[in-house]
Amino acid sequence: MKRVIAIALAALMLLAGVAALAENTLTVNGVGVVHVDADTAGFSLGVRVVGSDVMTAQSQVNERVDAVIAAMKAAGVADDAISTNGIGIYPNYDYSSNGEEQIIGYNAYNNIYVSVPDVDKVGSYIDAAFAAGANSLDYVEFTAKDTAEASDKALALAVESAKQKAKVLAEAAGVELGEILQINDGANFGYDVNAAYARAEEADAGSGTTVLAAKQSVTANVTITFAIGQ
């Protein structure tokens, strides 16, 4: 019985110590963001056709995609910069009044993904693809190959952000901010979706496609625990 009581008292003392530690600390989060210029552009486009039968639809889409790929290469895109991004074929159904379904044709599509280093030529590449037979554009995106320096800067900014936040909170609470007890960079480096995607638009009928490259944002997050005193 005495042994059980002793263990219970030790556990209570340990919990009290943890509580005391928690009462004398301040934990804050900090965020740092750095914007870098994109040096690589990628876009997905392709061909979609409707045919009366499978072979017709497949043949038409293959012929036009081959023409689009040839146009990309003629425009200066390297062979290894072009890859298949999606391919498929599926039936179109018509339903009669009694609920019976009937296949009335087939939809076929073939999408390619193109990655290029000359971000300022994306609009002209898209125009060349559509002139060759492409009829769908899924998205355009911009990325930066080397973000190591930006990641370091973002992390440093996140730490400064946390320090400033802790200083303000300590002053507002009337306590003294002490040394850093723990620091974690638990969040990963990522990219802001809104900044990573470009806009493609037609100025007027017959004009070229205007693509506006966006900066890529690198974000870092940290959590810092400070000691505080009265």
C-alpha cells in the first residue's frame, strides 16, 4: 500500500512540475514568405473529339495530337520536354423513354504536358498548338528550380516573426520574455497555389494568347517556446 502511495505522489509531483513549466513558458508561431521569379513554365493542353465509333474517334484524336506535338517541336520545344498527361475514350449514351441506353458515339481525348525554360514564350507555344489542332487547355503553371536560398530566407523571417510576436505578447501580459527553450520548423516549404499559376486570356478575337508569369512564393513556419518570468 505504501509503495502505491509513493508512486502516486511521485506522479503528482511530476505533473506539478510539468504544469509549472507550462505556466512559465510562452509558445508562438511565426511565418516567413519569400517570392522568387519563376524560371520554368509548364502547361497541359490537348485534343478532344467526338466520333461515331471507337476507331474513328481514336484515329482523329491521334492524328491531331501528332500534329500538335510536331508543331511544339517545330516551335523549339525539346523532345524530352513533351509527355503524355492523360488519354482516354468513353461512350456517349442516349436513353429512350423506357430507360434503355444506346451508345450514340464516342468521346476521345489525349492531353500532353509541356515544360519549357523560356517562360516568356508560353503564349506563342500555346498558339502554335491550337493552330495545329489542339482544342483544350487545362492549365498553365510556373515554378522555380532552385529555391534553397529562398527557403533559408523564409525560415529566418519566420523566426523573426515569432520573436516579434512573443515580444508583443509578453509586454501586453506584463511578463518578462526569457530565453528560447525550444524551436521547431514543423511546417514544410511549399508554394502558394494562387501565385504559382498563370492567367491565359484572349485579348480579342484572332489575337495571340497572353500569359502572365507569376512569382512563386516559398513559405516557412516555425513554433518557438520562450521562458517567461514575472
